[in-house]
Amino acid sequence: MGYAEVSVNSPIAQRRTFSYAIPSGLGIDVGQAVWVPFGDKLLQGIVLELSQYPAVEETREIAGVIEPDPVLSPSHVLLARWTSEHYLSPLFDAVVLMLPPGFRRKVVTFISSPARAPEYDISSLTREQRHVLDLVGKQGKVSLRELETALGKKRAQAIVSQLVGRGLAVRSYELERVKVKPKKVRYLHLKVEAGEARQEAAKLREQGKASRQASLLEFLSQATQPVPLSEARRKVGSSASVIEALVGKGLAELQEIEVKREPISYLGITPSEPLTLTAAQKSAFESIRSSLLQVARGYTSPTVFLLHGVTGSGKTEVYLQALAEVVKLGKRGIVLVPEIALTPQTIERFASRFPHKVAVLHSKLSLGEQFDEWQRIREGEFDVVIGPRSAIFAPQPDLGLIVIDEEYEWTYKQQDKSPRYHARDVAIKLAELTGAVIILGSATPDVETFYHAQRGDYHLLQLPERVTPSEGSPLPQVEVVDLRDELKAGNRSLFSRSLSQATAKALAGGEQVILFINRRGAATFIQCRSCGLVLRCRRCEVTLTYHSDEDVLVCHQCNYRVPVPQICPRCLSRRIKFLGIGTQRLEQEASYAFSPARLLRWDSDVTRRGKHPHEQIINKFRAHEADILIGTQMIAKGLDLPLVTLVGVVSADTSLNLPDFRAGERTFQLLSQVAGRAGRGILGGQVIIQTYSPGHYAIQAAARHDYAVFYEQEIAYRRQLRNPPFTRLVCLVYSHTNDVLCQREAERMKRFLIEERDAQGIADLSLIGPAPAFIHRLRGRFRWQLVLRGSEPSTFVSQIPIPPGWTVDVDPVGL
Ligand code: ADP
Ligand code: ZN
Ligand code: ZN
């Protein structure tokens, strides 16, 4: 008899599999979804391994198969195990990432006849039992739910148990079907000849009325085939009443047609040809191509490439051509982007290069649509799958290339639920398991990624120059404005003299301006308005966070607390309590200062409403329906806005003062990305950064577009303060409705961990905290955190029983 190691869908299962015997006659494969008895329940499980011998003495039998074909490929099985072990997450949580969407669905019980029924005397059965057997005999199988409706819940269950007990019926289980509604589109077409429609339009115009009906008629008379209603509306700007009027007059007709769901609207997307690569692009591309060929011939294991190129240096074109190469080799690719809603332009570029061969995964799809898309990907319908972090788990067959655009983005880390994986690290593992080549692309590589490239773990490719508007166009000029000087000069507005003048000049020239502030996390820190001093923790070097409820400053790493000083300890000024600014206030001030400029605000308050708000805002701004765009980090994403000649960073200090050792890196990345938005067109561009810390290395390096200078300084600090990549971190968070109990438990845990560490004699492991988490209170629960730092903190934590209420984050990105 064979045995199977099964990952079971139960919170009790944690990181382990369970052994089950395979009943004879049941064909079981690795990756198959099965039903297994677990306690007194029947649960879903996935077979991860087959073996001759069970891992324990007593095993139960697999109850049945959920789907005849394996749902996980062998490399996904290995990836699930790795993810669970690396991130210390329950195994089934990792498995679920790779299952068809909605796999954790309701179970439907069916009753059917056994393969061989025992002899029985019909008179020994009750009338109801006979009735059920009759039904089963006629229909082959009957759902328990149907019987319950007919006989009542209790009765039905009792009768089924009696019949099963006598061997006259068997139960089987299936997952509820995912309901996929067919997609229908309404089309509009003429009911009359095109000529007649044009005459009718001319008549309406002559009468000087219903000009919009006339426009619509003219538009339809030119169309060679029925036009989707939405397109007719967009093109001609006709409302429902205009369309109704034409239909009412018998001139046009609406028709509903069922269409195949296209993940992308190809309306307005024309196929594109590969561009002739610049010398730098060509050399990067050739390295990638040669690696792809070597792997295909089985000569080498695949390479991890870091493609470092400033914004606009043509990285995307390199991805596109590398993907085309992969397709030529009969393989496929996965492309990860930080946020799908913010990258419509990028998706269009992929869609136009690989028409109808691109799948897009995103959370706006309904469950049915996601399920549909998953199946089509698995069947190999697409050359390229594009999506956010979870797309790394798409069932893309014959994987040959993985691209991670803007690899430093924090959205690649899943922070809010288990497994707390980083898509970049998962991708590197997946590439290793499948033999895929991987490209990490970035203008501002993560310091840890660059460190690996420096050490030779990754192959570094560089695109040092912009390709547009022409090859070698300069990056925008960056001016750093010292806000302390503004104050000295009596300027109390949010805009320095320099920024005001530049804005006025750009607007006068009919150009566009972006005003940027960073409010993510909205950490409130206290700053001296005279000398710019920000108070930091003496032990951890991180910025102290202001807690208005207690009027104290707190270190979110070690819980050091001080009252807010009345005067600045450096310059003795009394103007020390200066807090950050928000987008709304910025909008208000800008509307006074730059009237009559048209303003457009883009932040999460605005985009939470509506369905395609990001796209709408981008399109509105690109159509020059506004002069000034005011926004937060969303603006920094890969937008191409040729009319923008000036970007003003109203305050660089918010991100600089995040209570996190990565604050400097984060600031450099943000400023570089924001600066990359200026001067994308032939008009050139300028960037003005306002700050109280003009001398900070992150700001200085961003102003000179100098990644190398930034990296050297940052890596030196990391080494000095023993932060990653020189160590690794595990963050443990405990949450509780009672703050005092929460803190107490965190302290108890710390003592326990220290005892364990010392008992095991691990020298190189330090415990930081406990301290209130950065977001101290979340949905009514308080959170305290403990950080473990060392060379192998997760190996240590993996042996510790973690009590309920704690979450474990391995390699956290934000502390
Ligand atoms: P990145 O991804 O590095 O920001 P892109 O690939 O988006 O850069 O390129 C920036 C712009 O330059 C795009 O408009 C792109 O079409 C154009 N471009 C890229 N490579 C070339 C090339 N070899 N020749 C002409 N234009 C190019
Ligand atoms: Zn001061
Ligand atoms: Zn501290």
C-alpha cells in the first residue's frame, strides 16, 4: 500500500504534512487535491509527496479525490514547502496561493450507489429509505442538499447515514461550482442604410436641433461593423437619451452579444514592432538572450539579472524583447508590476507587443473572472502573465522568464496576512526550481539587491542614459531648497520663493506642474522650524514619533520615551513643534498662490471612490484638463507625462523621518522616482526639492541622480548599525485589545526568547524592543513588536512554539 504526505486545510496543521494511506484503486499523484479525514471532519488537502512508508504508525485513508488532475505542478509543490519554511507560515496558507481562485469553497455532499451493493431484502427498508434509493438509482447521484429540501434536514441526514451504514449508498464530496456569468456587451448599429443615416443627420443639423443625435448618426454611418455601446458613448459623447431617441425613431438598434472575456480591452491598442535597441539596451539584451539560450540547451543554471537603469532608459523595451525571445524558445513569462491600477500604460505596451497573448491578473476581477483566467493560463493560452505580487504564483506552464519591474517596491511584500512573503524572493526561488531566467528591473535598486549584485550573486546590467526624448537626454536639473532660509527671509508659505517662481513660469508657458508630498504612514515627527533638527532615539538612530494623546515622543524600535521639549536642544529656538502637512492643505494653499491654475488632487482619499479612478485622473491630467497635479507617492509610479516640466517636492522630510532604518533609502527612491516624472517630453524639466535637511546624503544623491553615492553611504550605515543585508530580521508582533496586557506579553516573550537563546548558546542574535508597533492601534487592537536580529534569526524562531495572538514576519520591509 502507498502513502501520501498531505497538506491539510486546517489551522492546526501549521507547517507540517500528515500521512494518509492511499486506498487501493485510487490513483493519486503529487499535487492532487484530495479529501482527507481530520479529527471528526472531512477536509481539503493537497498531496505533496508519495512514499512507501508512512511517517507515523497509524494512518487513515484518503477519502477521495477532488479533481482528477493535479492542481499543483511539481515545482509549485516545492515552492509551497519553501515558502512555508522560509516565512514560517502554515503550509496550507502557502499552498493556497497556487490553487485556483476560490478553492476554499463550500463542500457539496453527494449520495450515489456503491460499486458493488450487498444483497438486501427490500421489505427491510422504510418507505423513505426506498424513496432515496430510487432517486439515487435513477439520477446516478443526488446532492444531500436536494434530499434535505425534500425530506427535511434531520430526516435526510438520518436516512443517508442508515443507507451508508448498510452499504447501500456511498457519500462523495465535490467543491461547489464557481459561477461564471457569461459576459455580454451591448452593441449599437444602424437599422437603415448608411446614406439614409447621413441624410437624416444633415436634416437634423439643418433644423438646428439634436446635434448630438446627428453626430452619433454620422459616426455610426462610418462604422463598418456594430459598435460597442460604451465606445459610441465615449467617441461622440452621447448620453443614454440620445441613443434612446435614435432607437425610438427606428434609425438604430441595440443588440446584446455574448463575448469571450478578454482580460484586456484591446480597443485603441495597435500592435507594435520591436524598437531598434540602443547600444546599452543591446548589450543588456544580449546578456539575457545568451543566458536564455544556455539554459535552453541545458548548459547552465539560469541567471538572476539586475537591470539598473534610470527612468526612461528603456528597461521596458528590454523586457519586451527578452520575452519575445522566450516565446521563440517555446516558453512563457510572468511579469510583476508594483500596482496594476497605476500602470495602465505599461500594460498597454505589453498588450500591443503580444496581442491577445497577455493575461492580466488583478483584484478587481470577480471570483468567476479570476477562476476563468486561472484556467486559461494553466491551459497555456498566454505568452505573458502580468500582475501584482500574487501573479508570481500563476500556473503559467513552461516558465522561461520572470520580470520584476521596480523590484524595490514594498508592495511586493505581503504584510497583512500569512504567508508574509516577498514576491522577489519567491520569484528567485521559483526561477531556481523551474530553470527560468529572472530580471529584476529598477531605477533605484533595493540596497540589498544591489549588494547581491556587487557580490556577484546577481548579474548587473546597466542602462545609464535616458532614451527619450532623444538618446542621452539629460535627466532633469534638481534644485534643493533649504526651508530654514525661507523662514529667515520671512516666507511662511508652503512654497519657497524658488518653487513659486518656477511654478508661475511653467504655468505661464502653458506647461504642467506636479506638486508632491509624501504622507504614507503619516508618522508625525517633531521638527525645529529654525534649524531643522528632528529628535532621534539615542540608541537606535531612528526618528522619534510624536504621540499627541500623551504628548510624548516614542522610539518605535526600543520604546524609549521623552517629553516634547519646549525649546530646540540645538539652536534654542522656541519654534520646535512643527508637524507635517497634508494634501488638502497643500491644495488650498496652491489654489491661492497659483490662481487661476486648474488643480487636480490625486491621493487615496480621492481614489477610494469610483471604479477606475487612477486611470481617470491620469487621463484627465494628460489631456491637459488641469495645470497642477497634487499628490502623494502614487504620482511617483511610471507615468509618462510629456507636458510636465516642473516637479516640486513640497517636503522631503516626511519620508526621511519615518521611524525605520530604511527611511534614507525610501527617501532616495521616492525622490528619484518623482524626479523621473519631469522632463519626459521635448520641453525638458526641472525639479525642486524643499527640505529642512538639505545636507542629508539621500537628498544630495537624489538631487545629482547618483545612485552610487547613495549606495556607498547607505551600505556603510547598514554595516555600522548591523542592519540588513549584514544581518537578517524577524519581527514578532503581539496584538491585544488591552494595551497593558499586550505590553506584558511582549515582555514575557522577550524574556523567554533570551533564555532560549542563552541556553542554546547563540551569540549572534539580538532582541530589540518590545516597543509599540509603528501603527500602534489597529482595528481596536494594540500591537507591540519585538525584533530579532542576527545571521539566522528565523532558524531560531522556527523552533519556538509561537502562542496564539502573535504574528511572525520574516525579512520585514517596514518596521
Ligand atoms: P523605462 O522602462 O526604463 O522607464 P521605457 O522602456 O519606458 O524606459 O522607455 C522610455 C521611452 O523610450 C518609451 O517611450 C519607449 O518607447 C522609448 N524607447 C525605449 N527604447 C527605445 C529605443 N531603443 N528606441 C527608441 N525609443 C525607445
Ligand atoms: Zn533648532
Ligand atoms: Zn530606540
